[in-house]
Amino acid sequence: MENGKIADWKRKDPWNAKTFLLLMLLEFGLVMILVKGHLQSLYDQWLSHSLYAGTLTGATIALILLAGVYFLALRPHNKTWLAVGVRSFRKKDWGIIILCVLFLLVAGAAVMAAVSFFGVSYENSKTDTLTGEIAPSAILLALVSAAVISPVYEEIFYRGFLYRWLRTRLGLGAGILLSSLIFTAAHYPVTNAMPVNFLDGIVFAWAYEKTHSIWPGVIIHGVVNAVTVLLVVLM
């Protein structure tokens, strides 16, 4: 039987519609339009390297969204990061982590194969930065960005806040599906990977649902992203 105090996050949260709308505006307004639409190109011109520009863009997005969660969702309600799932997890949850990693690696490959059958290439702006001659230091930077920075802020924002907000109001199924759709939309303009993003979102939300912690999702997310980066480099 679940511990009532821990499972409380599934039944109620301290936020209202205003908090939700402000954080969605932060993501789809400030991040998508300003950072991805304009600031990233400035980073590219400044650094003259798309991988470095992409990493700096990711770090900028991480700072914006984590600051948004803190100043809009946590601090006004005197809540700590525990409210968005930043808590330890049980040893037995490693079984869920391993299962999810294996499932996403196999299912993700199957989805991309199915998509490519219809003439959609797996290549995009992100994979382009990892092809050709690339220094070991650049590969390491890509791994830090994809396997550490992105999983941490995305799991806190999309599962810790967004999934919880939807879960308490709409229930398990709708919470998983809607949070996954929003997570997928946030990956625009990289559209050819969106089917995999949607599948990832479902699995990450399910992992949070089962473990009550964002850290299993961070680990699953990080491992899958790391394997993807290495596969792109090797190919």
C-alpha cells in the first residue's frame, strides 16, 4: 500500500490555473519564440559552432524553466523542490528504470524505422551537429547536454510540475497523454523525432507515477539520450 503522504501528490497540488498558464507561456512564449527562434541563431553566430550554440541554448532553457518553476510554482506557495518530485527513490525502482530504458531503446528504434518507411529521415538539426569529424571534447559536451542537463530540467518541468498538475485534475490516463503531447510540442522545430518524443513522454510520466520521484525518469531519459548521441556519432 502506498505511503499516504508520498501519494498525496496524485490527489492535490498547491497550484491554480494561473500558475499553469504562466509556465506554459514561459515555455511556448519565451523559450520557443525568443530563445529557440532568435537567441539560438545569435549563439550560433557568436560561437561559430552549432553544437556549442545548441548546448548553450539548452542551458539557457534549463535556467529559464527551472527559475520559472521556482519563482512561479514553489516560492509563492512556500514549497520546496519535493513538490515537483525531487526526492529519493526506492532500490526496487531500479527494476522500473532498467525496464523503461530497454523498452525505449527498442521501441524508439522501431518507431524511427516505421517513420523512415514513409520517407522521413531520422536526420535533423541536432543529429547534423554530431556527424562528420567531431572532436572527443565535442562528443563529451553533447553527452553532458543531452544526458544530464536536458533530462534534469525536463523531468522537473514536464513531469514534476506539468504531469502532476494535469494528473490531479484529469486523472492518470489524461494526465499522461496531455503532458506527453505538450512535451512533444515543446520539441518543435525538430519535428521528425516527435513520435519518439511522445513515446518518451508517456514512459517518463509512467515512471514518475510508479516511483513518486523524478530521478528514475532523469536516469531513463539520460541513458536513452546518451545511447542516441553515441549511435549518431558512430553512424
